[in-house]
Amino acid sequence: MVIYSILILLLIVIIISIFDLFFLYGLLSTIAFIVLMPFYFIFRVMNRKFLYGWKEKLGFIKNPHLGDKVIMYHGVSVGETIALENLIKRTKEEFPDYKIVVTTGTKTGQEIALKKYSNVADFITYFPFDIPFCVKSFLDKVKPSVVLIAETELWPVFSIMCKKRDIKLYCINGRMSDSTFKLYRFMRLFFTRVLAKYTKIMTQSEMDKEKLLAIGAPADRTSVMKNLKFDAKASNETVDLGQDGYRVIIAGSTHKGEDEIILEIFKDKLKKYKDIKLLLVPRHTTRIPNIIEILDRLGVSYGFRSKDASFKDVDIIVLDTMGELSKMYSICSFAFIGGSFNKTGGHNPLEATVYSKPTITGPSIHNFRDIYWLLSRSNAGKVVKSPKELSDYIEKLLSDSAFYKQACEDCKTIFQDQQGALDIVIGELRSIL
């Protein structure tokens, strides 16, 4: 089935390259979709990966009756959807006469969108399959004035139909991995025609810009906007856990298996460093009974945030309340970001970086790969491959004061260098709406 798909894709590219007829792509993609969909459906079911949102992706959405002033944002999955948060909220403030639509491509992305934007967006749904009848049905009902797609998802049919309907189409926060770049460069003749349909292409970095130019992006409409994810703001709330005089380590958003790792490392470091404390923040509070078992087994002193525990009395505080983690990073020396020693894909390190606090994470970081790539270019962030590496890096941060100071400065520098993307996008919207 995979070989069959590749052959069909190559055939599409060859035909388009020779004849330059976009309707052939739509025709052949529709045929490929009809032929391959039953096999794909069976494959997903057999692997217990069900097709979520398939009706919406086919264009069978309830008409939201949004009117003729609609701003649409698309983030394919979790990372992209989260990156749009501040921009979507700012858009609502700046353009109150416009309706806001948010689309995603994955189930997890849809869950995040519903959680974060239900009170902001006027309509949340899935992005349509890039098949003519699916895209047509979607655009007929949503009727966007402008579409802003986060990062770099290039959908030929969608871009063509937007161009024909005079819908402004933007790629924002654009980025491209090395592997994707190699594939797209091989198909440059095809993607040159697709990218020509975009109103503007705005990338996270100069490197991303050069990659997009190399696959055919129009030079006069491609620019660097920096990274939206860095337009976060530190909380002004004060935190008092009795932390004065101590160096606090935060283990944020930990998952099953990670509590044992960080607690054993902390207990070992406590023998050497009497001034350190740990704030343990499980991602799911339902796991706290299991965490208590681990704490009792290790024989360390601990308390709970809900019971007003103080670091003056215990070495470890478990944050068992909701919605407080972000502001807690203000009191730490550095943080371990969980969800990274399993297949979760990591959590957002910028919640700590915004306070100029270095972060450490395990190897599973696919939800925030672009962020960790930026942070790890300096000492602002470190991706470790094993618990042993985690222990060694914590040791370095605790023992080498010059190194730690530089890591904090690197956090501040990266944030200063990367901020401003949100204002650029809002400015662009002002110029066309």
C-alpha cells in the first residue's frame, strides 16, 4: 500500500510538472483518496488508531453561519495549536467585529483547541482533507476572509481554492525540518506553484526562510517573523512557599515513571547540597497516591501545597492544586520538564524560560521540538538521553555557579531575540482587514 501511494504521488508530480494543470492534481488526488481510504481505514482500526473527526474532514460540518468577516487559524496538532494561544486571544481583542475559527488536524490538537479556545473562538473544527469536494464544502460554510496556517503545512487544493476565492492565505511561524526540506526540494517544481498561491510566508528563523526559498517560495513575500511561542508573559503573582534561602528545583508536569527518576536523583543530591528543595508537580493529580508510596519508600520529608506546606519544614512539596504551575517557576533555580521520559512528547519549557530559569528534559520532545532546538543551542535548555545524564546535568547546575549564571543569561537572551512575532502578525492583519 505504501509503494502504491508513492507511485501515485510521483505520477501526480510528473504530470503537474509537465502540464502545469492544477486541476489534474485535484482529479488524481480524489481518485487516490477513494482507492486508498478503505485500506487506510482498515489499517487504522487494526492498530486501534481510529479516525477521529473524519466527517468534519470530509467537509460534513454544520453550517456555523459566521457571516462575511472571518479570521481562521489552523494548527495541525498540539504544539502548533498551543503556539497560537496568545495570537488568537489578541486577535479577538484587536478585531472584535470578526468571527474567529480554529481548526486542527489531529484528535489531540482538537482537544487542546476546545479546552483553550472555547470561550474565544466562534467555531472550532477539523481541517478538511485536501480533496476538492472536501475543501469546497468547508470553504462554502466557513467563508474565511483570511486563513493563517501555523508552521508549514502546504495543502495544494486548499491553497488553490483560497486563491480563486480571493481568500488571503498566510503561513505563519513557518519552519521546516531537514528531512521535510529534502523531500520538498526534490519536488520543487510542484511546491513552487503551491507556494505562489500564498499571500505571505513568515518563518521562525533565517534558516527556515532559506529552506522555503530553496523550494520555491516567492522571495518578495517571504520573511522572518521569529517564533510565536516566545511571546509569553511572566506572571506578576508572588509565591511564598518558604523558599527564601533555598535553591528550589521544580519537576514540572511529571508522568508515570518520571517521579521515581527525579526523586531518587534529588535524594542523592540532598546528601551533598543541604540548601536544595524540590517542588514536585505531577501532570495528573490522580497519581498522587502512587507518588506518596514512592516518597514513603525513599524516606524523604514532604508536604502538600493544598495543606500549606513550607520548605522551612520539609524538603519536598507536592503541588496537588490546579493551575498554579506556571507561576511557581518564578521561585525555582532550574526545572526538569516532564512528559519527556515516556512517549508523551514533552511539555512547554518556556513557562520556566520566561523567568530566565534553565530547563532540562528527557529525549521525548516531539510536541516542542522547535523550542528545545532553540534552547539547546545555548545553555538555556538541555535535552538528556537518560536518567544518568539528567543527574550529571543537575550536578553541573548545582556545583558550577558560573555555568548556572550563564544558563540564566542565555534564557533571557533567547527570549529577547525571539519576541515580537505576535505584533508582526497583528500588524499584517491590520494592513489587510
